Amino acid sequence: MRPLRRHATTLLLVALTAAAAVALLVLDRGSVSTDEAERRKKHLIEAWRPDEITELTVTMAAPGAPRTARLTRGEVDDAGQRPWNVEIDGQRYPADEPTVDQLLGTLEFATAERRVSAEASDPAALGLASPRLSIALVMGPRRERLLLGGGAPTPPGAVYAEVAGRGVFVITKQLASALDVPPDRFRSRSFVPYVAAELSGLTLDGDGGSRRFSRAPWGGGRGAGFRFAEGSPEGSGVRVSAPALDLVLSALGRMQAEAFLSEEEARQAASSGGPRVTLTLEPSDPAAKRGLIDVGGACPGRPDHVVAVRRGPARAAACVPASVLDPLTEEASRFVDLALVAAPLDEVAEVKLAAGERSLELARAGSEWHLRAPQDRPVPTETGRALVQAILDVRATRLLPAASDRAALGLASPRATLRVVSTPPGAVAEGEPLERIETLEIGAEQAGVVHVRRLEDGAIAEIPALAAGALLPSEVSLRSMKVFDFTPDRVSALRIERPGLVQRLRRTGEGAWRLVEPTGEGLAADSGLADELAELLAGLQAERWIAEDAGQSHGLGAPRLVVEAELDPAPDPGGGSTGAATRAARVALGARSGAGSFARAGDGAAVFVAPPALEAAAGRLLLRRDVFLVPPHEIARVTLAPRGAKPVVIERSPEGFTIAGAADQASAAALAASVRDALADLRAEGAVALGEPERRHGLSPPRLRVTVELSRPQAAPAEESDAVPPRAPVGSFTIAIGAGDAFRGTNVVYARRDGVRAVYAIAQSRVRPLLEAAGIAGD
């Protein structure tokens, strides 16, 4: 004890020194350094240390009693963040992080317009004795407090503000508005307690019936990872359509609280319409509570919103966008997955098709594909993608119950199997990506249909027999996508045949096109349309190859459309001709396949899917579309004669076009100019029929007759036939405008010009000025 007593004084001095150092450190942390004070001398808050901010209290004056939001910062979470929580009216909620960040940013950079002198700083006179807003900030050892009072005389909208320990200032209207955040705004807008990755199950009850989904063992992101627990017409366990369930999950993400409601407001809203659907969210964490949300009922004062009442795990009521209801009220049948393979293209890693001794095995290596069987070789990227996409595109017309008689459906001994391996994003086990394996058993064709069993969920799909080819091993599916490869300028003639019509065109020496067939008054070829078809044929690519030889199936026994191109010999690299004989490129289009068509090329037996652009180009009349165009400088007079009404006459004068007999010449001139411009822009979308118009065209009689008198005779449209001599120029012609319709995605009216034996479709937007000038209401 003696040594201890001998050093007691020394130990006491050391302890006092340490305590003083700690106190000095604390005081130093609370003080503002010279550099900091210089940097922030124009700011309202003279020190700003964001890492030390732990508490923020906002109190706003309100009728009856002020409302306060007390925000506190939590500990570091798994994401390395320190989330904010807010306490309002004794209840604690997660805070809306963007709103908190925005207010802190405003405080950090808040500056004053000017300082108010101490003599003029009467708190009562400046509205600071009963401030409309109070903001308190805990920043380490420092305590900051800001009050907003009444309005200042200048600048307009300015407000008095007091900073504790610094004095009174005038701040701008914009700064005051940014600081003026109602306490409820600090509550997180997120209303749904769990995200998709946290769910083991999801139930929808109400409009649309009862639909219960549970997490499936095969994994998969978002909606791809669920199956029916019950409520499916085909029984439990059936795979849920990923796109359909993704719409539900997206709706949950959009279920943000636009305004929170009191319990009384929520009860009143429920009585005015009640919930339309109840969501039950089953969390994967067994310790977490189930989420229960009722959605539906009119939201007070917000017509585009509905009421959502969360009954668990924490009770709340809010207005949410009404659009969230649409996917939540779909019937169970809309959620049944009719796709045979669920994996998206970019996740597929391997494909194996097998039928007896025949097999085809394809694997992905990055963005490239490699054939493993029957040979080992690389496969062009577009060919590999086309083969896999063809498989993914096959969809069932319906699903049969898993308990169906498999023997009766041709599935007791399947004729083929398909195995698809994919790697869903985020699916890992022990650090390695998890593989999803989907296996299909393909039965024999029965009366035009094929039954396929999905082993993943046991469902039995019924598909059209024509679609089954994509599920069978065939090396034709690995052919190059290029069907033809020649230059368009080698096409010297075209022949297009469809039931009841043959079109033949031949290229002239100048490169234009001449119509050989059909023949008729005023018919001529449209070189632009013919060039487009020649170009499509020259570089024709298959969307995918289907079968080596499908016989007379796929609608190719009696094709809907046959296109032939006569080709000139290929030029010799030395500058001359190769001397090769003229040959033809031929394509026959059969039954439709999605947007495209099954097709054969030349005399080959292999079937491919032709792109829809080929039929769009070859399936129309290749007739001139400019037969209605009139150069404005050639117009002398235009007579608009609506059915059953007085004609309107537009005449050319030295001052321009005007309406004869019009009282208001200025308005008449503007209307006449619109007619002139419309006639100069009256290009048709295309010809729709040959010969006399049909009743549906509305041309007997027409809604409007437009008679155009020319200042000098114009060459009449002439038939392109050596047997028909050119007709004499015409001094006038008439355009008939008929019924409205749709043509190739455009709203049109049917029209006809005298001297041309064809009916055309013209866009309504081009004809509207003529109809309006004639006093006819547009379509």
C-alpha cells in the first residue's frame, strides 16, 4: 500500500489531465474552427457535419395543436446504410429517405438574404414568438435550432427566420417553401411491407376470385418463381405465368401512399365501395408477420386513387393509385402459364432435343452457340437464337389436368423429349449459380394436335400439330437463315399469284417497272412497291427453319401466295456476264405462323417461317399510288359536290385561289388554299380492288365528288399495254370519295378516279381538308 500512497498524487494528476483532455476534445468538437466559419459565413447554420447528424425534429403549427415529426438515425444495416425512422403522434414508422435527404440538403446550403439588426428583432413583431415552423438538429455535441416566423417586406414572399445563437435573418420565399415540410411527408411512401424476393406466397381474394400462389422449387426471378397453391382451373402446382404475375408484383411496387388517412377516413371510404381485393403476403422469414392489405373504395378528394388499408404487420391506411387494381383483379385463368418452356432466351444455357436415335444438342458460350450433337461445331449466333426462340414461342392452346390419361394422349411412351437448362438470375447455392432444368415429353400427333407433358409441374399441354416441329430434333433448324442472296438489280421480272389474281411486272431498260398483268383502263405499275418487293426477295431471311419435309402440311399443299422473281445472269467479276442462264427465285407461303407464314423456297422441301414483311409487300396490288395527285399550278377550278348538298366551287384568280361567291374573302382564301394543298398531297396508301367498286367501298354514290378542271390538258393515266394506244390528254377529271375504313394500320377512305379501273385507299388525314371545305364532318 505504501508505494500506492506514494504515487497517489501522481495518479490523481494523470486522471485529471485525461479528463481535461476528453472535455477539451468534446468542447473542440462542438466548436466551429476558423476555416469552417470562413467557409460557411453566408450560411444560416455555421457548422455542417453530416456524419454526426443523429436526430432531426420538425414541428409545424396547426389548428388545435402543433404537429411534430421526430426523426432519428438507426444503426448501420446490412447494406451499410443508417436508415432514418420517424415518430409522429406517438407512432413510429420508417422514414421517407428522399424527403429527409432533401430537407438536410436544404439546411446545409441555406443562406440568408440579409441579417436583421438586434434593435429590430422583436420576436412578437416578426412572428417568431409563435413560429409557424421549428427545426431542431442534433449534430454530435452541437444543437442547432431554426424558427420560421412571419413575412418580411422584401423581397416578395420573404420570411423572417431565427437561428439560435446567431440572430434573426430574412430568407427567400423559395427557401422557406423548401423548409416547410409537413410532418406526414416524412413517413415512407412504401405501403407494401415485403418485396417479391421476401415472399414465400401471395394470395388475391375478391374481384377475380381466389388466387393463391406459392414459391416454386424451380426458382426463377420475380413472377417466374411461383406456382398455383390452389385456385387454378388445372389444379394445384401448375406453373404461374411469369409476365402475368410480374404485373401483380409491379402493381405492389407502385402501391405508394400518396396521402395517409385516419382510421375514420378509411372506414368512411370502405363504406362507400368497400375493398375490391384483399392481398395476403406470406413472408419467407418464419419470424415475420403476414401482410394483409385491402384495396378498393373511393379515396376522398382523389378520383384517380383508391383506398388501401394495411391490417398487418403494422396498421395503416392511405390513398394509392387506382391503376394498381387492374392486375390484382385478373381471373385465375389469366395467370396460367401456357408457354411450354418458361426460361427467357437470355437465360437459356443448354438445349437437348431427342427422338429415338436422333438428337440435337446445343449449348451457349457467352453470346455464341455451339452444337454438341450430332456434330461438334460452332453455330452462327442468329441460327442458335432462332432455334431456341422457336422452342420458347410454342404455347399451349389449353392445359389438361395432370391426372389425365397419359396413355390416351400418346404420352405413355413419348415420341420425343426436350430438355432446357437455364440459369435464373440470383439463384445461387454455395456460391455457385443454380440451374433450372425443364423437361418436356412430346406425344404423337392425334387429330391435328400434340400433347406435351411439362415434368416441372406435371401439366399436360395441348398444342397444334404444326407447332410441334420446333420441339423435334432436325438439322434443318441449324441452316443458315439466308434463303436467297442476290442483288435486287438482277430481278428482271416479278410474278405474284394468289387465289383469283395474278400480277406480272417486268423491268424496263431504264430500270422502271411495267405492268404486264392485270390489264385495265389506267392501270400502271408502282415502281417503288416493285423495288421494295425485289429487295425483300434478294435478301430474304428465314425467321426459323421448321422441318426437312412437311409434305402437304403447313398449308403448303395449296399456298395462299406464290412469289417468283426472274433473275438476270450474275455479272462476271471481270466486267462481262457469267453467261449463266436466267433463273428464278420462288417462294410459296402457306399457313400463318404467328405474324409470319410457313414457306418453301424454290423446289426445296424444307419448310421455314417467312417474315411478315414479305407477305405485306407481295400481298398488295402493285399499282401506282399517285393517280390522284394534281400539281397546284395546273388547277383552274375545283368543284366539291357533297352528296345531297350544294356544291362548293374553288377558282383560280390572279390573287390566288378563292371560293366563288364567298362573303368573307379572307376565310375563303384560306379554305381554298387548304384544298389546293390537299390535292397536291393526295397520294394513296395503295390500291385495294380492281374493276368496279364493291358496296362496302361506299362509292355508289360517293360521299363527295371532286371535279378538277385543269389550266391545260394533262396526260391521262394509261394502261401499260402494247395493244392499247395512249389516250388523249384530259382537261378535267373527277375523284370520288367513299366510306371510311382501316388499311394496313392506317385510317383511310376509299376513293376512285375516273379513267382508272381500281379502288384506292387514301389516308383520312389527307382527305379531311376536302371534306371540311365541302361541309362534311370527318370520320
